Amino acid sequence: MTTKIRTAEERSARAGPALTANDLALFLVGTGLALIAAITQLGPRILLLLIVPVGVALGVYAMRRPLVTLLLLVVAEALNLAGVVALHVSLPVFPASLALGLLTIALALRDPGMRARLNRWTVVFAGLVCVYLATQAVAIMGSVELQESIWTIRRILLDCVFLMIVFVLAQFTARPWTVAVAIVVPLAVLSLLALVNELVFAGGSSFFGFSTVTEASGELTTTLRYGGPLPDSNFWGRNLVMGLPLACALIHRSVRSRDIRAVTLWGASVLALLAGIYLTQSRGTFVAAAAGLVVWIVLSGPAVRKWSLLAFPLVGVMFVVPGIGNRLTALYDDVFGENVDYGIDPSILGRKAAQQIAWAMFDDRPIYGFGPGTYYTQVPEYAGTVQTAVVHPTDAPHNLYAQLAAESGIVGLTGWLVMVVGIVGLLALRLYSNPSVRDRVLMAAAVAAVAAWSVASIFLHLAYFRSFALVLALAGAMGATGGPFAAEATRGFARGVAVTITAAVAGVLAAGAVLWSTTTTETTATQELMLLPPGTSTDDGYGYALDIRSRSPVLPTYAAIMRSAEHSATVTADPVRGVVTISRTDPDAATAREELRADVDLALERIREVGADSDYSIVDVGQRMTSEPTHSGAATSVAVLIGAAVAVGVGLTIRRLAGESAGVRRRARAGTAP
């Protein structure tokens, strides 16, 4: 056994650059300026004399050590340090972190070794980010609220600068596992704080803002809803699902290295993250966490897939845990149930209305949208026109993709997809070119983290982008590291993508052909009935009667009375607008109209039988007829099965033919072809 003796130069390089007189001068000048700024903002305080010099000293130390700066930026963003500090004092935490990152990069670029770590893929990554920025800039030209859009673009630009800073620092340091640790540890610690807050303090301690109990309670929740350092548990859950696959990758690495202490640490981190995810009580978070784990398992290789089979029984166990299975079941019933009038989760109604508003905006301006950041300005105009009505519409669309479509149209949505898919595609190409690479599980975890955040964003709008930027930068840095791709690997990846797209198109065409051949046209006749108090709006008690009508049980009760077990009409209530809608669907338009007339007569008769027409008169608002193609459930199932079979068959056939042609070419080059 030999022991390597480090030279003085190696020890010096490992410790980092030595402090110089310039560093001391920078510390003194920086401390003076920071003290002046802090006293101006906060007033003279003794504590500033301690905090400011320590902060400046840390900055001076870090800016000549890219790894330290990278860890500071990642940990601060994972903790949402800027947001938490803002709850107590007004300090420019985020601008300071940007300045530190830019200074560190500027100093690092003086080193030829650091410059050599930047390559063509650095330019590609920057180009993908610029595509997103450019599409948002194009969308601003037709904005209905120019000042709001300018402010939004400024925020997006700063967030993208942060993304580029973290990406470049990650390339400089080439320590992706360290970045993963810096993301997972803060998330796990904050999850433990939430667990302690729930079990020990019953939600009574916010731990200085790092363990927030959100105001929204939700339906069928079993605990308080914790948002960590964020004011909303749903957004906090979207952050946690990014850490879960990264923590799983760290466990896998520890198991392979047989490090028992590391296995224990990262196993505890996974349990803490699962507890934090549960304490969000967010259904979108549950779905996104499952999606992220599935993606990680699929991409991590056969060994991980084999061991993951042991975890399948846990899925059933998790589904029966109170607060998970029952909430997901209630979500399905609220969204897809028929004749649901009463007891719908208000958050579901609010999200449905918000997304309908966003898509209605997209229908009106599909190319460039209404301008970045303008969704909330159009809510008053569109809230009364969408199908789902709520008393207090939200000022956010609760869907990232609907938000991009409404505010920046097809152009902005395309820019976002180009950026995210391009970064993930770069990492996928790296993974494809070397499937046995040592960091495969971490690469898979980075892709899974992006996928989990993207799934969670089906239920949430774009906010706290910098947290997402951490995993984008990690994915981009790993994809950009490793030198140029071999030409054969690039061609193979392109062929694989082409085969996948071809197979998918073939499957879609086959399924579409089945659906087209089984399509039937059905006509829906709809009658709207409004409940109005007797008298006029100037009569005493008229307004009070309208208020009674708007209360949630009233209209659903009328709808339940109108509904008949003998008739298949659909009867729905809209307490906000005071309207009961009766619908009848039939392949023949005349039959639908006649059956609707009979259903309306029966409904009014049932109201009269119970005397429910004494306090409100029922006024015919109007009738409409709509015809649209439809498919039976059996036809849809058959189409899906045939489409999947065709896609798999086409994919396997193309791969087999490609393999045979490749074999012929190899034999020809070897001189053995017939």
C-alpha cells in the first residue's frame, strides 16, 4: 500500500488561491459601502457591524472559488433565502447573489484552464435560453398592458441571467454530484422542519419563515398544509418533487460505493422529502412526485428497474394513506363526475375557471397572446364568458402552458418548449452516447426532476423559476461536459428520435383512422333556466333573495329536484349566475329537441310538486343546439390499443430493418458481403 504525498503546489491548489492585498482592499471597500447601504436602509444598528463584514468577507472569499459561489447560490435559492429575508428586513439578497456570480465568473475566465471548460455546448445552452427570451420579447410588442409586460420581461431576464450563471459555474467546477447534494440537503432539512412543526408545535412555529403554514386548507386534508419558505404549499411541493429523484440517485451512488453512513444519510433525506411532500397535501405534488420517480427508474438502467419492482407494493400502500388516495379519488370525481352540483372542492372550480379563461384568451389571440404578465388584467373581461363561474376568480391561470399560450401565444409557448426540451435533449444525447457512464443515475435524476416540475406545472403557473433553473443548469452542465459527441452516437441518437417520432405518428394515424371510422355525430340541446325572486329590483328583500340564491346549497338543491331517475337528461347548477342548465344529447337533432322539451316540462312539474316555485320564479333564458362528433368508450379503447400496437410494431420493424442494413454495410466494409 502506498500513500500519495501531496506537494506544496497541490495543497495550495486544493485550498484555493491565496489571499492578496487586492482581496484585503476589496474587503475594506466592500464593507464600507455595504455598511453605508445597510444603515441607509435599516438605520443604525449594532448588529450590522457584525453581519455586514462577515457577509462581505464570505463574498470576497467565494468570488475566487467558483465551487463556493456555486454552492452559495444553489443553497440560497433552494432555501428561498431572498424571500424569507424579505419578511424581516429589506436586503437585496438576490441582486447580491447575481453580482457575486458575475464577479466569480469574470475572475475565473482569467484562468486558461477554466476557459477551456467552456465549449460549443455552452453556446448551444445560451442559445436555447435566448430563444425563450426572444419569443417573450416578441410577445411584448402587442401587449395590452405595456408597463406590466416590461416589468415581467425584466424579471424573466434576471431569472435567465441567474440560470446562465449557475450553468457556467457548474461547468467550471464539474462537480454535478456536489450540486445535487446542495439541492437535496436544504429541501430535506426544510421538510424535517415542517414535520417537527406539525408533530411538536402543531403548526405554531414558522421557524423564522422557513416552515410556513399556508392559509388554504383544502378538502379532505389530514394535516396542516406546509409551504416551507414559500407562502403556497403547491409551489413548495413543486420544488420538493425536483429533489426526490436527485436524492434517489445519491442513495444509488452510496449503495454502489458501500458507504453505510452515506446510505443512511440519503435514505433519511428521501424519507424527509416524502414527509415534506405529504405535508403539502397537494394533489398535483403527489402526481408529479410519482411521475418523476417513474422517469428516473426508466432512465437509470436495468439494475435500478429490477430493484424498483420491489417498491411496487408500496404504491398500493401509499394510495390508501389518508390525504393521498381519498384526495386523488375526490379530484377524479370532481373533474370527471356527471351531474356534480354540490361539494366540489372550491380549488378545483377556481382552477377550472382560471384555465378556461386562459384558453379563451388564447383563442382570441393565438399567435402572440395578450403580452407577458397580462393574464390578471383580462380576468374581469373573460370571467363571465367561460363555462365555469366562480365568485372570486383567481388572478393566475394555474397552468404554466395555458399561461404561456394566453400571454405570449404559440410563439411564447414554442420558445419555452424549445428551451426545456433542448436542454433535456442535450443531456439525453450525452446519456445515449455513453449508456454506461458513471453518472448515469444522476443524469436520469436531472431529467426526472425537469419532468416532475413540468408535470406539476400542469396545475400551477410560472413562479419561482429560479428553483427550476437549478435543475436546468445541472442538466445542461452534465450534457455539456464530456467533449464532442462521436459522429456515430449523434447519428444513432437522431435515428432513435426519428424512429420514435415515426412510430408515434403511425400509431396516432392508426388510432385516428379507427376513431374516424366509428365517429357518430350527436346533437346536444341545452335549456337554461334562471331563478328570479318575484317583484322588481326596487322591492324590499329583492337583493336579499338574490343573495340567498347565490349560496352554494340553493341552486344544487333545485337541480337535484329537477333531476329524474327515469330521464337521462343532464341537469347542472350554476350558483354564481343563478342558472340551472338542462341538456339532452341524441344522434338526431329533432329528437334531442323534443326530449329536451319533455325534460324541461318534467323538471318544472317536479318543482311545482314540492312547492319550490313559491319563492322564486323560473325564467327561460334560452335554448341552444350544438352538434359535435363523438365516440363510444369501447371505440376509444379499441383505437388506443390499435394505435399502441401499430406504434410498437412500426418501431420494432424499423429498428430490425435498420439493424439488418447496418450488418450488410459492416460485412461489405470487411469484404465478406456476397
